[in-house]
Amino acid sequence: MGASSMIVLIIAALAFSLIAIMVAKLLTKATTNPQKSEPYECGIPTVGKTWVQLNVGYYLFALIFLIFDVELIFLYPWAVVAKVVGWVAFIEVVVFFFILFMGFLYAHKKGALKWV
């Protein structure tokens, strides 16, 4: 498992992506109409200006959710080796959760989790 494996993985990912895009282009009929270029949200036609400024709170809420969601990915390798490593793995995951919880408390204290 060296650099050659990574190169093969990247080439395979690019090949699968390009093949999927080419097949979609070949099998679908491209049509254009004015309705396709209109902004669309929740099935309700837009009225007035479509470019509005959103509250930054929505962005912060989504970003914090994403951060904590991605952190859960790090639990999978821990779960794989937890029995083999033993108590050391348990202590490490407790420290990991403590750091996550402190980050959650910090975000809550700063008001990033308040829904506007």
C-alpha cells in the first residue's frame, strides 16, 4: 500500500466519475426552456427579488452540524480496534468525547446554536 495504490484509486475515481457523466449525457435528452433557469424553492414560484441576504446564523448552525457530524467518522477506526487495544482505546475515546463536548459548550455559549 504505497503511492501506487493512491494513484490507482485516484485514476479509478476519475474514470468512474467521467464514465457516469458521459453515460448521462448520452442517454438523456437536453432540453432548454425559460422555466429551468428560474429560482425554485419548495414548489412556490418566487415573487420579487430572488437574491436576498440570509442570516449568518443559518450558516453557523449548518457548519457546526457538519463539524460534529464529520467528527463521528473518527469513531469507526476506534470501534474496529477497541477490543484489541483495550482500556487505552476507551480512555482515548472518553478524551475525544470530552473535547467534542467542550466544543459544543463553547458553540452554545457563543450563541451559535440559537435558531433565529
